Amino acid sequence: MSFEQPIPGAPPLERVTVMQGQALASASPSIEYSTVLGSCVATCLFDPQTKVGGMNHFLLSEPPANLPGTQVDEHYGVYLMELLVNQMLAKGARKSNLKAHLYGGANVNRNMMRIGTMNAEFAREFLRREGIALMREDLGGTNARRVDFRPASGQVRLRTVEDRFAPPVQPTPRPAVSTGDVELF
Amino acid sequence: MSNTTRILTVDDSPSMRALLNHALSGHGFDVSQAEDGMAALDWLAMNEVDVVITDINMPRLDGFGLIERLREGSRHRDRPILVLTTESSDEKKARARAAGATGWIVKPFDPEKLVAAVRRVAH
């Protein structure tokens, strides 16, 4: 069944675009998260017990010069993943229940050939370290993708789209101010 | 007795614990890790530490609960406790302060700022 076909008696669907750098979670059956990915990666998390789902969308850059050499900005990547997990927990999900899908990470731009691959590798490694089961992935290649995810059911629809629909390849910037600021009481 | 500052990091994310361990060990600190507030209490019952760095959102016992439990007794009443969290709300910051936290750091953390804060609060 196509997602576009209305289900009799179902609430009207609200489509929410997940922008680069965002992490959103919901238990509402009337929400559908949607995003278009080129080199970016989207993580979809779902707790089948509490019917809570969430999606993030990121493209990590190389780390700042003062940080030791990981291939992408792992500090910021862990932060963006933790934001998603915390949004899920705030909606009632349990970390031990979480199932994941990963999408994106295409190398659509010849000048940034490896950035999609590096982001995909970061996402896979994060899930492995956190013990979150990766149920499905569609990563790499050279084509842009559109992902529609219903957080309350965990249903995903994935389509290949023309590259011109993908957002421009710009790594998710860290916040310019207040990153890691320390306030002593 | 060693002069090395001993730090306990409390975070349910292995990825975040690894980042903290790398950042702090690289600056000469002696770093131990706990995966949530309960594991931290168990570890602290058997070990000495100079500074605790704790996340807020954790299973079993969260960061607020950990701080409250540590401040209840005399042994950790003056122990520096830094909160390291993705939370940015003033309400949660005020709650951590009221519970007895020493400082508040918003993720993603800057290793240099974190190290400076630890050195500042370590007795």
C-alpha cells in the first residue's frame, strides 16, 4: 500500500521535513517525517514496544584542526546522535528497544568523493558501539534518496530521486557560539 | 599518593564515554567510567575520585538523582560534580544547581574547555 493512499478513519497526515542538523521524534500516527539525502545520512530509530520513532539528518565535516584525527567530526556526530536518542527517550522510548535504519551517504559530488562514505561509516560504527540493532541500511552509491518515515509505526518508504532534489553538500556546522561552554555555579 | 587527578565519567553512551576518555586521558587524568547513576554509586562506594562528570539522561538513575544521592552523605558533599549534557534548558540547569552540581557544560564539548574546567574545580 502506498503511503499516499488515505486509510479510512485515519487522522490526516502531517508531513514534517527533517532538515540537516535536526533530530525529531514523535509517537503520533498522524506524523510522517520526510527528508532528501545526497551525501547526508539519516538515522531512523524506532521502539516497537512504545511505538515511538525519530529521525535525524546530518553531514559531518572533517574535525576542527585542534581535535585529534578522526575522519569526520565525531564529537559533533555523537552529539547529533545523542540528541535523537534523547528525543526518543523523552517520548517514552527505551534505549534497549531501539531498532535503526540508515539511509544516504551517497558520493554525489566528485569533489567530495568520500564524505558520504565517511558519514555512513560513522553512523554504522555509532550504532554498533551503542548496541542499537541496525535492521536495514541503504547507504552509498551515487544517487540521492528520499526517505519517508512514519515514527509511530516504523514504516519507511525509500525512493531514488534526481540529484538536483538533494540539498547542497554542506557539512552540518557546529554551533558557532556556546559549544562546550562551561558555567561554574 | 599520586598527584594525578582522578575523574569518574558517568554516561550511558559508550561513544560519549570513549570521547571523554580520549580527551581526558590525553591530558594526564586518571579516568574511570560508569554507564549510569547506579553504576556510579557502586563504583564510588569502593573507589576514591577527585571529580565526577555526569550526563543527565540515563537509565536506572539519572544525573539529577546521582547528584542528590552523592550530596546526601558526608563523603561526597564537597566533591566537584560537573554536568555534561545535551540539555540546554534553564529549568534543568537550575535543577542541577539546586541538587548540588558544581558546574554545567553543554554538549558537544570542547576538550580544551572541559580540561580547563576540571583543573579549576579539582581540589
